[in-house]
Amino acid sequence: MRSDLKTFKNAAWLGWQMEANWTDPFLFATYSIVKPIAGTLILVFMFMVVVGSGTDEAFFSYMYVGNALYMYVAEVLFGVTWVIHDDREHYMTLKQIYIAPISFYAYILGRAAIKIAITSVGVLITLAFGILVLDVGINVGEIDWLLLVGSLVLGLGCLCIIGLGLGGITFLTARHGQGINEGIAGIFYVLSGVIFPISILPSWAQSISKVLPVTYWMEAVRRGLEPGVMAELSSDSGIDVTGMAGFSDLFLMLVLLLSAAVSLVLSILIFRYADVTARRKGKIDWTTSY
Amino acid sequence: MTDSWLVRNLRAIRGRAYPRIIGSKREPSWLFFDIVLPLLTVSAYAYVYKFMTARPEFVGYVVLGGAMTAFWLNILWAMASQLYWEKEIGNLQLYLMAPISRMSILAGMAVGGLFFTTIRAGSTLAIGVLVFGITLNLADPLMLVVVFIATMISLYGMGMMFASLYLLFGREAYHMSNLMTEPVYLASGFYFPVKYLGPWAAAGASFIPITLGLDAIRQLFYPAATQDAFLPVTTELAILSVLCVVFMILAKYSLAFMENLGKSTGRLTLRWQ
């Protein structure tokens, strides 16, 4: 256990060095701020072009917060799997990590932890920008901290676990890892109610939405972070605008817990299978210049 | 008898374009991802417009913008970053030793990249039009072809210039490409008409050729939606023509500058820096 914690800490430090030492701190900070803000401003302009002004509307807050939270989905899923690709193909250090007397899981999770930390800075800056500049409907006094923290931790854990499974697939693919990750993250973006309520989707797509853990995660975190906005959307003309109003907070948390448990079992099975297959086929130190 | 300078350079263009064209056939899964991934973002933004009950042409704008993202991503990852990757895998010195113009290598990359990216962008557009039932009303196809060609020449000229500059960035190249993705999607109005950024911001973004190219293409497909146009198509075409020349000249000078700098500092073959 102590050894695993040490591996986790050192992997996180290594991840930080790799993420941040490519430039001076000012440029890194600019990079970390500009990218998420620009991505969010696309939606802001889309909204303003159609609606005019009025960024204090409930739908704007719904869309804005969802887009900010999605950074976790994209970065964590992509970050975990990219560790394997980058260490193997670019830095060619994966084989050294393999033969070191450490837990590979602890190493991957350490690298993922720093991704989450860096992404958290981007998410917080984006939310702060929304509250201060765009009148996004987050009232600190109204936040349901228990629901927010509980769903955030469960959801991030679930994403890391899914990332681990995708990382296993990366062992066996030279050229498809990035496409698979971006594809899965993209499916979550369209079908999980990230920037629009799932109620606008065709009914067959809504059925898929309701089996994706990210849908429940988005809903739970939003209810914790902006309960006023979610209540306004749910009671709008008596119509279930979000498509999720019928689920209680407890149900959302239970679904997240169940999703995390199922993902854990599946991801470990996929990872172990991929690990053994990669060793057997000599793919641990595979370099293909991709 | 040795080949003339022209023949050697034409061969270099063909030789560098070849792996890009033939490579697109050898990895069909990339074709799938390159077409489907932009469609996911396009779908999400299209549903946002639908939810807000926006005018129908906005969904068309998103599909057109989503198709054009393929070209911008190709510029960032397969033009701008390319000489850096070539250095990382040890090909750059071979290019510099060959008795050809460096511009031919970049031109070959551009031709090959343009070929397969056009296929991907066209497929994204076709599928997007079918899925969302968009009606495009093209009144002047010849103008569309001219605008598209001018946009691509100036855009790939910009990519050729970036290729040299990226060599100076070293490891920062990856981050630079990441940094120039969403901000350019925003500034160039990939998902909404650039006019709504305001005249000064839109004018500033016009240095990126795809800004004016996309605005002109949208006007040609939606001639009735004049309220969304930034500048008249003919003006945009004239500016794009100037950008074609400017970026080609800048590309040539930045390439020579980079090569001299790399030689004098001994970093042309240095990896992982």
C-alpha cells in the first residue's frame, strides 16, 4: 500500500512535469485558461446569436455548466489512455515502467490524477468566468454540497475506470486509440445531455442516453451546483424539459455507484486481457511512429 | 544526364504527396473516425440550435463549419506540426540534404493533405446534410469552386509557414496545435456566422483564411440569408487572393530562416527538445 502511494505520488509528479515544463509558467497558465474559455465562448455566441442577450436564462446556465463539466470527460478519458500511447510510442519508456517493481495501476492513476487536477483548474476558471461575466445561475448559498461532492467524486472515479479500460485497448492498437477515445467522448457529448437536454433527441437516442453513466453524472452535478436552474427547467410549463426530472437525487447517485462498480469490473477484465495479450505478442515496446 | 531543377521538384511534390494519398487507403479506420468525429460535434451544436428554435439555416451553418474543421485540423496536425514530427523520427535531415527546394516538400504535403481532407470534409458535409435534412441552395457553383480554391491555397500557405515556425517551438508544437483549435473555431466562426463577433473581431480573424472562405461559402449556399454575411463574396475573394500570395512568400522566408537558425544552433537533428 505504501509502495503504491509512493508510485501514485511520483507518477503524478512526472505527469505534472510532462504537462507543465514545456514552457514558462505564464504561457502555461495562458494556455490553460484560453483553451477552455474559447471552447465555452463558442456556445455563448451561438446562444447570443439566436436568443439575443439574456445569458441569465435557465437554459444558458444549463448549457454553460454542462460544457464546463464535459472538460473532465474529454480530458480524463483521453488523458488516461494517452499515457500508454505517449510512454510507449513517443518517450519509449513504457518497458522501463513495466519492469520496475511498482503497480502499473497506481502509476496510471497517478498520471490521471494530475490530469484531473489541471482540468479542475480549467473547470473552475470557466465556472468563475460564467458567474462573474455571464450571469450563470450558480448561487454559492444554494449549492447542495453533499450532492455536488458525492456525484463529482463518483463520476470522476467512473471516468478514470472507463479510461483504464480504454487504456487497455490502447495496448493492442497502434493507430486507433485516439479515434476510439475521441469517439466515445463524442458520443457522451451528444447523448448525455451535456449542452442540450436529452428531451430534444429522437426517442431511440434518448433510450441510449439513459444507459450512459455520464447522463446521470451531468444531471446529478447540475442539481448539486445549480438547483435553482434545474428546478426552473423541470417546472417549465409542466413539461419535463431535461428529460431527467422523473429521477430522484438518490436514484441518480445509485446509478452512478452501480455504473462505477460495473465499469470497474469490466475495465479490469479488459485491461488484464489486453496486458497479457500485449506481452504475449510483444506489443509492450511497440513503436509505429504514430 | 541529370534532371532539371523543375523536374526534380515536381518529383519531390509527387513523392511527398504520395504517402498521404496512398496512406489514406491503407488505414480505412482513420477515414471512419475522420468523418464520424466531426459529425458528433456538429450533431451536438445542431441540437443546441434546434432546442433554441433557431432559423433552419443555422443548422446548415454548423454542418458547413463542421466539414471545414477537417481542413483546419489538417493544417495544425499534418502541416504545421509535420516538420517537427519529421525531425522527431529522423526524416528532416534527409529532406534538407536532398537537391530540391524545401517548398516542394511542403507543397507535396499540402497536395496530399488537401486530397484526403477534401474527401473527409465532403463526406462529413454529405452525411450532415442527409441526417439533418438540410436544403442547400447553390446559385453560383463556379464562384463556389473559385472561393474554395482560393481559401485552400491561402490556408495551406499559412500551414506551410507554420511548419517552419513550429520547428522553433520544439515540444511546444503539440500544445500550440491544441491551443489553436478551439480559439480558432471561435474566432473564425466555424459554428456561427463570424459577423456576430463584431466588425473588428471579425476583421482581425480574417487573417485566418478559413474565416472569409467559410463566410463566403455560407453566403453561396444561403444567398437569401444576407443578414448573416460579414462582407460581400467578391470582397472576400479579393482578400483571399492577397492572402494566397502573402502566405506563400512568408512560408518561403520563414523556412529559410528556420533552416539557417537550426544549422547555426545545431538543433536540426535534435530530438525530444
